[in-house]
Amino acid sequence: MGNVISRTLEWISANRWRRSLLLAGGTLVLLAALRARTIPLTPAHPEFSNPWDHHKYIWMAVHDPFGFGVAPFCWRIGTPTLAHLLPFQVETSFAIITFLSLWLTGIAFYFIARRLSFPYWAALSGALLYYTQGWFVRANLFNIWKPDPAAVCISLFAVLCIMRRNNWAYALLLATGVLFKESVLFVAPLHYSLNTDRPWNPRLALRTVDLAIPAIVVLLILRALIPMRNDDPAYIAQLPHVLSQVQLGTATYSVTWLWHNIGLARVRSFSLDGVWSATVGVFGFVAVVLPLFSLRRSLFLLVRWFPFLLLVAAQVFFATNAQRLLAIGFPVVLLASLGGADWIVSRLRVHWASFAVFCLALVGVSLLRAWIVVVPLPYQVLVLASYLLLCATWYFTWGRNRRPSLD
């Protein structure tokens, strides 16, 4: 039986088309399963009538993506414009954009892992582990109207272009991505930190700024073409109730106001419970614990990706819904998780495919309930402990005298 499994794994990984088919098909099936177990925020949903952000994006798609004036939503025209142009009902259009974006994000993460020299089964495991990130994947399958999936998808392909040193494609993706959400600019410093070989490289720093200029220009043009009207009482008063609910119920929208009303409150309420909520509560126990198995590799990754993580973390001082905002930092956390998993796989001499099965088990646990953002902590601990126990049993029974698995 073991030889059959081993030969099957070798047969799959030996051919590029078979590897691609398993990656694309497997992740597509997983996402479809998550979608089937998630009740989306459609007009039939009891919470749809709440005056949340989705009504603003729907209005932009149905009417005029350039004709809405409530910031910051009015500047995120990418997804509403695509939904406006697609030949489907608006709900179907948003659902298609969200689903494809979430799927392609997993594919992009796989290729990023491959660029970091992870073998096929390790990178595939990372793509599967991505589907355990409930605050990004499942939360957006619920709220299909958000621009975040498309923005993050573009961001990861931009990072891939950085790694491949394809500067023109990177600059184009960055400039396109800010049409969906301004947070795409968070990857801009990575052009420096992922490519530099020393702390200060003036030439690379200048090149990093040059490549970000088109995206900054696009942002400035957006703000010139679509003026913010949050501080116009007459404009706000004539909007329907579900559209007139601007930032925290006030007509003021500025960085200073946001810092004083959100940032300072979060600084004052800092606690260890808040740290737990911002880490384990967002990314899950498994994704936070696995990097501890390989601290040196995790710290090296943290240094390289630090500018991106810093900008992601800074969001919580200027916007609400902290978990959803922090969730876009999942690529760094999952890459560090793969580093920890690499330590386990190499030390216990198991095949990387065993970790892929472990990731599938985590996703399977999340499918047990129709709506779940983060897999309950006891289930995560149980699945991780079971995997480690099985790997240890294999090692002390058969694997001690075998060579470490490379794929």
C-alpha cells in the first residue's frame, strides 16, 4: 500500500500538467465546497438590509461607478465597474468576481511559495492552508460585495512579479490594483525589501519609488475625478438611508479624525487579549504555532516582509473591523507556517503530501458547520496534535532509517 501511494505521488509530481491540474482542480473544488457551506449576504439574507458597506458598492455597480461621493468607498471603483460591465445580474457579477479572485489568490500564493524554493507538495499544502483563513476566504464568500478579494489577488500577483523581477508587469498591476482598493500599495515597499542584499541600497530605493509612481498618480486622479462629499450635509441627506451611513455615522472623513476616534481608542485599550485576537483570532492557532518550529526561518521572512506587515497592522488605527483588515497579512503567516512545517517534515522524515492531507483535514473541519470564520480552537489543536503524533509514530516505527523527504 505504501509503495502504491509513493508511486502515485511521484507520478503526479513528475509531470507539470498533472501538477497544474491537481493544483487548479483541487483548490477549485475546495473553494466550491466552502461556498456551498456559506450563506452569502444576498437580498434574501436577513442581515442584507443593514446599512453596511455592500449597499454602497451595489449602488456604484447599478448606477454609476464614478457618481458616488461617500469616501472611502467612492474611490474603490474597480470591482463595481467590473460588475457594471459584466452581462449578468449585479449579484451574480459580484459573486463571480469574488469567487474567481479568491481562487486565483490561492494559485498566486502557490507560485510565491515555489519561488521561495518550496517543493511542489509543500507549495500545494500552502495553497490548501490558505483556505483555512476564514477571515479572508470565508468572510468574503459571505460578503460577496467587497473589493478586498480582487485587491488581494492583484497584490499577490504583483509580489510574484517582484520575485521574478518583471518590473513593468509589477508597475501595471500596482496601478490597476489601486482602482480596487488603496491597500494594494502595501506591497510597494516589498520591491525593495525582497530584492535588496544590504540594509540601504539607494539605487534600488529610487527604482522602488519610480515603479510606485504610476499607482500614486492613479490614486490622485481618482480623488480629483471623484470628490469626497462626506462633509456635504445636503448630499448626504438626499441619499437613501443605507447609503448615508458614512464612517462611524459622521460626515467627517480624514486621517486625523480617524486616528483620534479609532487609533487612540485602540492604543488605550491594548491588552494581551487584543494580541491573541489579532493573531490566533485572525489566522488560526495552527498558522500561528507552526512558524515557532523554525524560528530562524520565520524571523528571516519577517524581516523581508516587515514593511508589508507594518502597513497591514497600521490599518487597525484608521478603520474598524480589525480582523478583516489584518486578514490580508495571511501570505506572510502562511509562508512562515510552511517554514515550520518544513522542519517537521524533514526531521520526522515524512512526505510533504502528509502535510497536504493535514491541511485538507483543517478545511474539512471548517466545513462541518454552515457558517464558521475561524475553526474552533479545540478542533485546531486536535488536528495538529493528531498530525504530529502520526508523524512521530511513523518516524520511530519506520522512518528513522529513511532519508528525509524532499517533496
